Amino acid sequence: MPTTLFKKPNGLTDKKFHYCPGCGHGIVHRLIAECVDEMGDTNNTIICAPVGCAVFIPNYFVYDSIHCAHGRAPATATGIKRTHPDKTVITYQGDGDLASIGMAEIIHAAARGEKFTTVFINNGIYGMTGGQMAPTTLPGMKSTTSQSGRDPKLNGNPIRICELLATLTGPAYIERVAVDSPAHVIRAKAAIKKALQYQKEKLGFSLVEVVSSCPTNWGKTAVKAMEFVKTDMIPYYPLGVYKDIKEGK
Amino acid sequence: MPTTLFKKPNGLTDKKFHYCPGCGHGIVHRLIAECVDEMGDTNNTIICAPVGCAVFIPNYFVYDSIHCAHGRAPATATGIKRTHPDKTVITYQGDGDLASIGMAEIIHAAARGEKFTTVFINNGIYGMTGGQMAPTTLPGMKSTTSQSGRDPKLNGNPIRICELLATLTGPAYIERVAVDSPAHVIRAKAAIKKALQYQKEKLGFSLVEVVSSCPTNWGKTAVKAMEFVKTDMIPYYPLGVYKDIKEGK
Amino acid sequence: MAKVLMKGNEAVGKAAIQAGCKFFAGYPITPQNEVPEYLSRELPLAGGTFIQSESEVAAINMLYGAGGSGARCMTSSSSPGIALKQEGIGYCVFGEIPCVINSVARGGPALGTIQPSQQDYNQATRGGANGDYHIPVLAPASIQEAVNFIKEAFEIADVYRTPVIVLEDGLIGQMMEPVDFDVPVKKREHTPKSEWAMGYGNGNPHLIEGIVMDAPMCEKKNRRFFKEKYEVIEKEEVRYEEYMMDDAEYAFVAYGSSSRICKTAIKTLREKGIKIGLIRPQTLWPFPQVPFQNKNIKLFIDIEMNMGQMVPDVALAVNDKNKVKFFGRCGGMIPSPEEVVEATEKIIGGAK
Amino acid sequence: MAKVLMKGNEAVGKAAIQAGCKFFAGYPITPQNEVPEYLSRELPLAGGTFIQSESEVAAINMLYGAGGSGARCMTSSSSPGIALKQEGIGYCVFGEIPCVINSVARGGPALGTIQPSQQDYNQATRGGANGDYHIPVLAPASIQEAVNFIKEAFEIADVYRTPVIVLEDGLIGQMMEPVDFDVPVKKREHTPKSEWAMGYGNGNPHLIEGIVMDAPMCEKKNRRFFKEKYEVIEKEEVRYEEYMMDDAEYAFVAYGSSSRICKTAIKTLREKGIKIGLIRPQTLWPFPQVPFQNKNIKLFIDIEMNMGQMVPDVALAVNDKNKVKFFGRCGGMIPSPEEVVEATEKIIGGAK
Amino acid sequence: MAKFNVTFNEALCKACGLCVTACPKNLIKLNMEVTNDSGYTPATMTDIESCIGCQSCARMCPDCVITIEKND
Amino acid sequence: MAKFNVTFNEALCKACGLCVTACPKNLIKLNMEVTNDSGYTPATMTDIESCIGCQSCARMCPDCVITIEKND
Amino acid sequence: MGETYRMSCSGFGGQGVMALGKLIVYAGMDEGKEVSWVPSYGPEMRGGTANCSVIVSDEPIASPIVSQNISVNVVMNLPSFHKFVPETAKNGIVFVNSSIISEKVEMPGVKAYYIPANDIANELGNPRMINIIMLGAILGVLPIVKAESIFASGGAFEHVFGVSKAKFIPGNKVAFEKGMECAKAQM
Amino acid sequence: MGETYRMSCSGFGGQGVMALGKLIVYAGMDEGKEVSWVPSYGPEMRGGTANCSVIVSDEPIASPIVSQNISVNVVMNLPSFHKFVPETAKNGIVFVNSSIISEKVEMPGVKAYYIPANDIANELGNPRMINIIMLGAILGVLPIVKAESIFASGGAFEHVFGVSKAKFIPGNKVAFEKGMECAKAQM
Ligand SMILES: Cc1ncc(C[n+]2csc(CCOP(=O)(O)OP(=O)(O)O)c2C)c(N)n1
Ligand SMILES: Cc1ncc(C[n+]2csc(CCOP(=O)(O)OP(=O)(O)O)c2C)c(N)n1
Ligand code: SF4
Ligand code: SF4
Ligand code: SF4
Ligand code: SF4
Ligand code: SF4
Ligand code: SF4
Ligand SMILES: [Mg+2]
Ligand SMILES: [Mg+2]
């Protein structure tokens, strides 16, 4: 009998993802399901979908779930976690959702130290709506609302969310990871696992920022898009742990 | 003929402030008017009133002015400054206004580097509405919605705005000052002046946080309230320059 | 029947706790501050969660989560704060979240004044979120009724899985009156929350739905709401009071605080020989229809603390707009019984 | 008269620039994304400012500042995004800010679908901000009309110092039709902005007012709005089209996209010998009254892409709700002319 | 003639006492004999001769009550 | 018998090529001969014998197409 | 016999006019009457004037607002005097804090009592008691509620100020009686 | 003579069905006809099917949506075939991309043309040209618009793809003609 080394995790349903070919969302979905499975919480987890390409998350996870209003997942998760303090509660948000319209909600949930975990997908663009500039779009990067490239003079420089949230005392764990290579994917999974662990230990708010790709709206093939993550995104968004209260960080 | 050393600045109208006895708002109003007078901009300034005790600002300044929606002064000021790039544009916001409901707007205006100046009055409380907990209420401090003292376990720790905004590249100047003593008032005025100067030079966004008092809702006399600023507020909110692009900071 | 004296806002807080409210999120705004203040102290003692949210937007979205998790939950705010909640209210509607929204109206528009007003009739009854929907709106005229309606609101919310608005004005929020907290409110049957709420799925996933991307399915859901909720509510949940209507030839139509002023005015007008009564809608949606079929009434005189927002509903109920007249004050002004009397005499005089 | 082929959303952007719009703030949302996308590229070339704001809330509050500073300004959004703007719209009303709000409706409630709908009739015409107010709502039925109405909207906004909503549905936003950008729109007289806008005070301070703390003053301001703005607008700015109404015994009532479907249906019905025409409100507020006084009409058949939100307005205009019937689809479904024909035959059959 | 004039616009004073505390020479007190229209007992100078013109009082006053002149 | 089984659920594959790039042994290619129901030419294994079971391909696959087993 | 008292209490914030109204209302409720209390609220209370409407009646209360036809009108400072005295009902009664209001009520049919509340309070060494002095004056001439209902254990005083403040009742009773005497002397 | 073409073009995202519709609409406008083009939009385009409604007419266009009674029905993949073919009008015409659709249209009165568009495109060495091949097929049997209106300088092609793409016109013309031939052969 062969032993299975790798297969689709139990936490995912049979539905085919609607994401574009090579989109990072799919990788991160799988990582979340793997971590939750491994922690034995497959039937003990609630996931909050954002407004963004990941809005159909409820189709893909076997967890209880909710379609949150754009940017408000942290507020909604607060209501959920305070009601079910022993469930694992996860919010999943894009950069438009979390860093633009939902800025107040993420900061205040983090500041209050709400005991849920946010997985933040930074793909530098509004994917769902067809490629508008996000708060995390790189300087010079083209989007449908910055057609000759983002101009920091007009739009400011991109916001680095981990750095911003790390100034607060509420978060227990904050790390930035990427999914551009197998090694980074392994690291990303470890970070999500740790964040969920900290949630279980009720240590405070935890967030994992995943630098990801949007081949479609970047106008690149999936492979080129992952290269761009490595060559352009990561230099602006340095990977690493920004907060870890266990390490006194 | 005696020379006048000190008098009410020209930028203020004759109207009596409606503030409670010893309230810091009055001091800061005067400082703003003094700076604007000294810069020769008395007829070239637009001020944006917050929702908070300072909502009646338009009664007190001779400038053009607007009553902004609660927390949205930075958005409104963006519309004003982009329309009148050569006017001096000032927003005046309390801690409920700026740090709670208006968190997204202040961060994004700062991130875009909008070229106006925010005067941020941190009195650790919702003054206007009668003393509810603010994001800046100190741990253990009583308010009408934290009647046995703010509990960081439930409400998180207070948010330090200067530290938060200093992670962004948009701001040109950020300083925290206080108005608890004549020496600090002098420093506060210098900070406001500098912020306005940076605005004039179109260097970016500028913000001065003023640690102030709310004798009424702190349940203290005016004098005791100023003492509390010194003994309790300033230790949590260290004074100083958090960002100064001229100094490479 | 031990009555206690209480401010309207605090009584609302206490009623919510009595009704089993376990989650409250709200943001300070005059004239409803005593609601969160009271609950910040008392709700945790009753085993519930109080959160002073960062904004009204956050508050309603917290309810969306807490109510979606099966907790009885409430938020409270006033005029511009309710405006900010509109999107979130839409989500609570679509996600079928039972929750109670306490709205204590002040003068408007915008910041307006902080004085009592009824200028938020449209805001409450017509919404302002997107899409087709209705929300039951209960309008108490006394603190006692506010207490009863808050409790009822939780029941209605659970039965129909819908947000319910209790619409007061600043006067009811701020005044003190004796109130009896033991008036019984009928507990209603409803689907157990464990059958649909988050946290009870156990591998048979429970979804709180904000989007139905397939248009035919979305239409189906809309139609289900109208059939299973709104039509039933229109039949079952209409509430109104008729006061001195037996022999009436004229009828005031008023709700909340302005109905009390009408009652005082009726006394004077009756002394002057004018047979006038009062139709007081206690639900603003569904709007009562039956009392307006009274053929003895020559004129329906709508009295509000606004510019006449209820007039269309009255005209539709009467099915003749020419029989509906209006007098009102607004911007935080409360009409005195004397001016209501005067206005009525003028209207009736004109009608003769 | 050089027509060009353009997507509705882009045409709206271009019309705004032609009208002298100098400030646009908006946030992405389907199905109106081409408006900000077009303007992000073109408005700066025309000397204006384009801002992709952090949210819809920020966008409307930016308009409050830019419009209050004298700039012609516009925002654009869709259903839930408009819900978020409600509070800010209230401020623009009270602060008397001329500005244009382009609203491209999708199926609701909540996120609903992204397909075209007319489920935001109440949202546009009744508001959802607090207080007493009205906002002119223009409802174009073609891209050409969208272009003309956007230009008109800027004029109306300036004349009455009010926000103006142009309400489309996703269909008009997304489709392409030939359009003539040279159709003249009458420039109107209005108080020069230098007399009231910020930046022109020069020591004689100009104030944009969001609060009037004194209730009597607040009431006065409310009453001034009704007298100087709303009554005048109701007289001067009503717009509608009558189509095949000369000999009509029945009338469709429809606006925007659904009115086009009615026109196709009329053709079929007339072929079947049914004398039916169309009353097409082009302004939803003020709602046209005159065409509904037509005594030849046996039934007014309201056709909408919603659950009947316009019905009360039609019933009030007719002053007999029994003469008003309704057929609609919702949640992003567009009725076909065939089903409108069928529904109409059923309604008329039933009426015989 | 004193070196400085320190005058109080009594109608505006709210008797908060910040000027009293601020004066390094301890020259200011609240005048309990007087109640202004708002019901406050306004601040007043006890000993103008000792004033060093440091303006600390005026800087702390939230209500622009105090004017300070130097007699040349 | 090869040491590992690497199987592709072809119906789910979107031919993004991430697995192709990820494989350190360069063992995967897109099969241009086949079009699945979604119109894509799914990934396939060229040389299972050389597979080292590192799972890099599967880790990068956004669509859970790949299953890897070890033959004991 | 159904008497209805329509009261207005007004003065500076800090003079205790709101508490004055509340004391009467609590006492009224304990005596089984219909009562209502409506405050003014908001920033106009900040340094400005505060006021409340109080109704004590034997009949259910319709409109709880007392802004016209005031039957018992308590004015504690000058701005309140100007604002509220003209709204006194015919046959109404005005209680004036004559320590800081030097003007006189001149309305036919309206009786005024002049109570130098600040002076009495200062004499008693507690300037914060002016509202209790006024209360004494009112109840000295009008049987709205009974004094016991105010000061009895579990009564209005403890309700309004909290049981922990019960120790101040004796001192307050003295002030109350001073006010009562003062008003009775003017009957 | 007022002919109205009610067209629907559907297929995978990426097959160029939207552009196909736009080309016809631009050409129609240039020829002075009434035209409209309505896309499907949103996330269902992501990997799923895309479609557009096109009307070209001599009369003003009322309802611009073509979801029933389709007179010219272009289906480029199997899901579209199943969804749209049943909505073909009597006497309507269906154009099927037979390279990837093996099913046949079986509706009385409806004529179908089977165009192996992918195969032709692969032969020509440019798999992206399948929409142009389909366009050729359509215009080969229906005089909706003229070929010149598509390819002339300043014409529809340049409008839709941009003037910078004009250099690809000759190659596209070849594809167009291949499609035309293929359809004509089935007339
Ligand atoms: C209130 C509101 N505003 C705007 C939208 C439109 N909208 C849908 S998704 C989205 C942003 C998506 O971008 P992001 O959060 O980065 O997620 P991604 O699609 O890139 O994963 C927006 C603005 C909405 N649905 N609701
Ligand atoms: C949308 C909205 N929410 C709430 C309020 C009520 N409100 C008025 S002022 C205020 C906060 C005042 O606190 P702060 O900003 O700290 O100013 P301060 O009065 O302390 O100077 C609030 C919540 C409002 N007017 N509008
Ligand atoms: S649009 Fe971008 S983020 Fe969205 S599914 Fe496609 S690739 Fe992923
Ligand atoms: S309430 Fe506080 S902040 Fe407001 S005026 Fe009074 S002291 Fe100042
Ligand atoms: S100027 Fe200085 S010394 Fe003179 S009174 Fe003021 S604080 Fe005292
Ligand atoms: S600081 Fe100003 S207001 Fe305060 S007591 Fe002194 S003079 Fe009066
Ligand atoms: S397991 Fe490793 S070696 Fe084997 S196919 Fe996958 S990536 Fe290549
Ligand atoms: S990574 Fe997955 S979806 Fe992409 S080509 Fe490989 S198997 Fe297919
Ligand atoms: Mg994104
Ligand atoms: Mg404050």
C-alpha cells in the first residue's frame, strides 16, 4: 500500500476553484485547510470571506462561514469570536478589502487584541473588480486606475500593513510570507499554523500577510507573476516576523 | 506707549468659547491662530472642524471653514486642498474623531501625503458626548463606558497615533506635544508652526498631536487635569518628533 | 408591578438584558449615550459581551457576526450613526440575521441638532441600503412601551430572521417615567439557531450569505423574503392604537412623542366640540391599513416632528391623498399641544 | 453630430469632463468601474483631480470638501457603495454642496449580484441619511440620455446647491451604443461660487454648515430648503417621456432599462390590438404628476427590475392604488419583452 | 508705574485657575467677590509690581482672557 | 515500480505551469494534446522514475490537482 | 381631585436643577402619582443653562414637555429668568434664586417667591445645597410631594444621589427647612 | 427594408467573443445603422463563459438584450452551446465552433454552420484568431455589415484593437476569408 504524501486536505470541498490559472489564492486556501486539519479543528472552524476574488470561500471550505461586507471582516469576526470563544475563527482578506476600505476595522480589531486570525492576501491589486490600484500597488506598477504606473506623488507610497500593525500591543503574532516558491510556501504554512496556535492559546490577535500574485490583472503568465513576486514585491514587502509576543517581539 | 506682549490673536473671532473651564481646546485654538497670524495666512486659511467638542470651531476662527462628518475631516480636507492647493488647510480632530471612527481616513490621507496639517487633540476621552472611552483612554482610566477603568484585556491598550502614522512615508512632519505647562505650550506652538511651514513648502502631510485635558469628563478640576496630563498621559504618550523628512527621520 | 423610574435609554438597555441580549456593539452618539453606558456596566454582569466599537459601521458588522453566530444582539445609535449602518443593515437583511437596532432620532439632516425629532421616518421605513427589503419598525410612545417593544423586537427578529428597528426620538431616550419591567412579552416559536447559525455546523456547513452571484438564485431569494417574511409580517405584526376614535369625525395620525402631544391636543379640541381622535401606528412598517378604512373620518391630520414623511403612507392607506393634511415641526422642535390645536382648527376650518 | 460608440460608464466619465467636472473621487465597484478607470486617465489631462479614495465613505466626504471649495465634482458607485455614502450625502445636502452622484445599480440586497437591477429606487429617492431632504434623481434610459443627464445634473446641482443623483442600472453602464457628445445642454444661471464657497471668504468667512445646534434655527434651515429648493424643483425640474400615449387605454410606467423593454413589448401588444403606451419618468424625484392625470387610462402597469418600489409613487400620482398594477423581476434579472407582454395580458385580462 | 500691565477680560474668564498655577511668582488669584455673567469668579492680579512679564499665565489661559503689555 | 506516484486530477488543472517551474527535476509538462472541459491543456508527468518525491509541484499547485504517494 | 403640576427648573449647569427635578419625580412616583421628567441635554449644558420639565399628576401624562403654561417655575439664574418666566401659566408660581437674580416677576396673577438660595447655602457653609433650599421653598408652599418621600430611607434622595450619600441627609434636611421657612414667610 | 439582427456571441473567456461582437457593432455604426452591444461581465467571466448581445438594425433599438429569439447565434464552446442554442429564433442561424463542439443543432427551421475555427486557426499558425474566422463565417452568409467596414483604415478593427494593431490586419483578413469560405461552402 502506498502512503499518501500529499493530497487535497479534508477541509476543502470538492468544488473547483473559480480563480484564474496560477492565482495565489488557491495555494493559500490549501495551506489554511492543511493547518486546520492538522490541528484537528476541521469541524471547529469558522471562516469569514472578504469581498474580493475570495468572496466564494464558503464554496471551498467545509467550515461554517459568512460573506462579510467589504473591509468589515474584522468587525464581523469580532462578533463571532466573542460569541464562540472556543471556535477557531479565521478572516481572509485582500489588500483592497483590508488595507483600503477596511483599514479602521483591522487596526481596531488588532488593537483590541481580538483572538482571531487574519490571513491577508497582498497581491498589489484589486483582483475581483478588474485590476484597479490597491494601497499596496507598487510605485510605477500599472493598474486600470494608474494606467501609466502608480505615481507616489499623487497616490502616496504603498502601505506596509505588518509594519503598521506591529506598532500596536494587541497583536500576538504578525508575519509576512510569500507563495512564490516551494520553500516560501512551506514557510507560509508554518506561519499560518503558528498564528492559529496563538489563537488557540488566546494570546491575542494574529495576522499572516501573504505576498501573492494576480496574473490576470498584472497582465502576466502565472509563472512570470510569481517571478514578479520575488523580484519586485518581496523587496518592497520584506518577509519575516514582525511581532511575536512569545519572543518578546 | 506700552508694547503689547500678549493678546488674543487676530485669527480668532470675538465669540466666547463654549468650552468648559480649563479645557485644553481653548489653548490649542489660540496657538493655531497665533501661528497662522504670524505666517501671514489669516486670510488664506481654511479650517475643518471635527465632530467633537470642537465642532463649533467655525464660530471662533475668522477662516473659511466646514463642519466635517465625524472622523472624515482628512477626506474632506483632501477635497479642499486638491481644489485650493495654495491655501493653508488645517483639520482639527479629537481622539474619538481621528483615532476611532476616522482611522481609515487619517491613515490614507497621511499615506497619500496630502498636503494639509492635522491638529490632533488627544484628551483620552469622548468629550462632547459625555465621557465615553476613547481609543486613547489610558489603561485603568474610568469613563462612562469603562466604569471600572479601561481593561486592556477587553478593550486592548490605547493606540499611539504618532507611532502608527510614522510607519508611513507620506507624512513630512509628525510631532507629539502637550499643553500642561507654559513650557510645553511654547513647544506646542513651535510644532504647529513647523507643521504649517512644511505644508506651505508642499512637503507632505503634517500632524501635531496635542496631549490635552478634559477636566469635565475626567472628573477633575482644570488644574488637577493638567497635572494628570503630566503624571499619567505623557508617560504613555511620549512627547517628541516622530517624523521629520527634513531631518531624514 | 413594581414600577421604577428610569431614563428611556437606560430602560432600553435593561429591557435588552431581560430579553436575553448577549451581545451589544455601539458607538457613542447623543441622544442615546445612556444605552451603551448602561450596557457597558450591566451586560457583562449578565454574561453578555459589550463592545464599544470603533464606529457605527463596525458595530453593525459586529452584529452581523454575533447574530450570525446565534447570539441575541443589539446595537443602538442616532440619526447620522444609523445612516452609516445602512450597508451593514442590508447585509443583516440578506444574511437573515435576527438583531435589534435601537434608533434614537435627533434633528437633521447631517449633524443637525441633538434635539428630539422624527425626521428619520424615511430612514427607518425605506432604508437606504441597496436592494428590495423591508424591516419591521416599532415606534414606542412611552418608556414603558419602549421596554415592551425592545423585548418584542427580539422575538420578531428571531421568528422572521430579520433585523428589527425600534425607532424612538431623543425625548423618549432622555426623559424619565415610571416603568414596569415585569409586563410579560410572549415568547415566540422559532427555528432553533443551532439549525442555521455559525458555530453549529459541525461539518454540515452553515453559511451566512451576503452574495448570491447567480441572478436567478438571487431573484429567488428576494421572492422568498417577500413571501415568507414580508407578506406574513404585514399580516401578523401590524400594531396600532386607536384613541377616542369611536365617534370621531377627524383623526390625528401620529406616532411616538408627537402622539402624546396629540392626546393633549385632543382634550382641548374635544372641549371645543371637535370630534377628533387619534390613530397611532405602533409599527411604521408594516404600516397599519385597517384604521384608515374608517369612512366616518373627514380628514386625517398627520402630526409629526418632521416635514411630513409619513404622509405618503397615510395617503396610500386612505387611498385618497386629498383627505390627508399635515402639520409638523422639525429640526429638533417639538410642537406644543397649543400649536397643534391651532393648526387643527385652521385645517378643519379650511375643510368646512 | 459625430456619433461615437462608447460604453455607458466611459460615456458618463467623458460627459462629466465636458461638463467641467474638476474633481472626481470614487472607489472601485462593479458594474461602474469604467467610470473611475476612464477618469483616472482623462480627468488629469483636462486639468482635474482624480482620486481613488480609500472607500466610498471617504469619496463622498472628499466631494463635500471639493464641492464646498467651489469645484464641480462627481463620485460614482454602485448599490452597497451608495449605501455607505448615505451619511456623507446628508452632509452634502445640509452643507448645500453642488455635486453629482452617479449610481449604477446592481442586484441586491447586500453584495447581491453584479447584474443590472433597479432595486435601488428607494435608496435613491428616499435616501437613507437622516433628516428631511430630497435629492433630484435623473434616470436615463440610454447612453445618450446618460450623457445628457450627467451634464444637466451638474447644472441642476449648481442652481439649487444640492447633490444630484444620476441613477442607472448595470445594463446602461456596461452596454455600448452610439452617442453624440455635442447635444447642447443649457447652461444655467446660478450664484457664483465665489460668494459662498470655501477659499473665497477673504476675511468674510464662508462656512459650509453641517450642524445648526439651535433647534429653531435648524428648523428654519429645513423649511428654507423645502421652500427654496424642493418646491421649486418639483415645479421646474420634472421630466418625463410619453410614448404612444395619445390613444392609450393602458399605460406602462417604467424608467431606465425597463422602459426600453416596455417599448418592445408595446409593439407586440399593439399588434395584438391592445392600446397601450408608456409613461417614462426621467426624474424619479421629483416624480412626474401630470401624465398620471390622464383619465383615459384604465390601468397603469408599473414594470421594474425590482419588487415594485415605484408603485407607491405611481399610486400617489394617480391617487388610486387600485388602478396600479405591477410586474417585475429582481436580483439582477432583466425581464424579456415576451414576459412583459404575457404579464400584461394577464393583468389586463384580469381587469376586464 | 509697574513694568508690565496684565489685564483680564473678566467676562471671558471661567475661573479655571490655570493662570493661577502657571504664574511663577504666584501673583494671580480668583476673585471670590465677583461673579461674572456666566457665574464664574474671575482671575485677578494681586501684585502687578512683582510681575516679570513671562506670559506664562496668558499662555495657559484657554479663554484668551489675559493681555500683557510692557510699559516702555 | 517507481518510488513515487504523482497523479494529476486533470479536470481541475488550469495549465498555469507553476508545477512545471517548481519541479527541481524538470519532470512535468503541459500536455498540449488534451483539452479538459474548461479548455485547458493539463499538466502531466514525463518521467515518474526520476521523481524524488519532494512535493514542490504539489505545494505550488493552486488548484489541488496533484496527489503524491510513496510506494513502500 | 386631579391636580397637575407642570414644573420647569432652570439655571446654570452645576446648580443642581436637574437633580431638583428628579427628587420631586421620584417622590411623586413613590406616592403613586403619574410623573415625568425631561431634561435638556447636550453641549448647551456646557457652561450654559440647563433645565428640566417635570410633571406630577393624578392622571396619565400625555405630552411630558413643559415649555409653556408652566405652573411651577423655578429659575436659578438670570438667563433662565429671561427665558422661562414669560412662559409661566396664569395663576402659576415662580421661585426665583434672588441671590443672583435681582429682577422681579411682573406678571398679573403670577405669584413669585424670592429665595436667596446662594446666601442661605453660604450661611450653612455648603454652597452646593442651593437646589435643596429651593426644593424646601417649593414644597413649603405647594403640596406637590411630601418631604418624607424625599428624605425617608429608600426615598428620593437616596435614589438620586445614591445610598452612599444618605449620610448627608441630615445636613440637607436643615437646608430644606431653611428654604421652606423662607418661602412660607412670603406666603 | 428594415432588417434587425439579434445576435448572441458566447464562448470561453479568451476566445474573443466580446471583441467579435464589438467589431460588428462598430462596423454597423459606421454604416449608419442603429447598434447596441451588451456584455456579460464580472467574475463569471473568470475561466467561465463570456457572452455578449449585439443588435444591428435599421430602427431605433428598444431592448438591447438578446437572450431569447436569437437570430444570429454564435457559440464557441460546449457550455455556451447548451445554454444559448435553445434560445435561437425560428429561422435563426447558429454558428458553431465545431473544433471543440461535436454536438449538432437540431431545431426545425434553424440553420447551423459548423466552423472548425480552432483547426483553421492552428493551420494559420495563430490560435488567437478564432473569433475573426467566426466573423468571416458570419459575414460570409449574412449581410449584417460589410467586410470593408471591418478592415478599412479607421474601421472597426482599428477601433476595437487600437491603431497600433493595424499591422495585423492583413493576417486577420486571411483568417476572415478562410472563415467566409468555410461557411459559404455550407450554404
Ligand atoms: C462597499 C463595497 N465597495 C466596493 C465593492 C467592490 N469590490 C469588490 S471586490 C473589491 C476589491 C477586491 O480587491 P482585494 O481586496 O485586493 O481582493 P482581490 O480580489 O485582489 O483578492 C471591491 C472594491 C464592494 N463589493 N462593496
Ligand atoms: C457618525 C457619528 N457618530 C457619532 C457621533 C457622536 N459624537 C459626537 S462627538 C463624538 C466624539 C467626541 O470625542 P473626541 O473626538 O475625542 O472629541 P472631544 O469632544 O473629546 O474633543 C461623537 C462620538 C456623531 N456626531 N456622528
Ligand atoms: S483576478 Fe487575480 S486575484 Fe482574482 S482570481 Fe484572477 S488572478 Fe486571482
Ligand atoms: S467636555 Fe472636555 S473636551 Fe469638551 S469642552 Fe468640556 S473639558 Fe473640553
Ligand atoms: S506674566 Fe508671568 S509673572 Fe506676570 S502674572 Fe503672568 S505668569 Fe505671573
Ligand atoms: S486661565 Fe484664563 S479662564 Fe482660567 S482663571 Fe485664568 S484668566 Fe480665567
Ligand atoms: S515531487 Fe518533486 S520531483 Fe516529483 S514531480 Fe513533484 S516537484 Fe518534481
Ligand atoms: S500547478 Fe496545478 S493547475 Fe497549474 S499546471 Fe500544474 S497541475 Fe495544473
Ligand atoms: Mg488584491
Ligand atoms: Mg477626545
